Amino acid sequence: MAGVHSNLKELMREKDPTLSIRQLAKEIDYHFDSVRKMYKDEMVQYPRDLIWRLCKYFDVSPGQFIVVKFEEETDK
């Protein structure tokens, strides 16, 4: 589906396949529900402080866990 999406699930799997959403929320000292929404790609708006904490924790830039997907256009 086209749009802006969270890549948090993939980053967590790469860093530590056993890392849970609850454990991550605790380690970055952030609300579990917000981290869960980002993990499940259900977040409507991305809080800047959450982005900052995730960038710091995973040592990545925002573009590595917030990605833009474009639908392929078909010729009509």
C-alpha cells in the first residue's frame, strides 16, 4: 500500500530477534502503546520525541525506520 510506513518491526528483528515491544518501550523510556502502534504500523502521526529515542537506540536516521512506499502506476 502506498504511503508513509514504519519499518520498526524489521529494525527490531535485525538488532535482536528476541526484543519485545514492551522491552523496547522500557529501554527507551516511552509509552508502550505508542511503541506498539509504531511497530504495527498503525500510527497516524509520529511524535518527534519517539523518533529521537528510536534513532538514538538503533543508531539510525529517521529515514531508516520511516519509509515511503509508492504504488506502481499501471498504464491504462
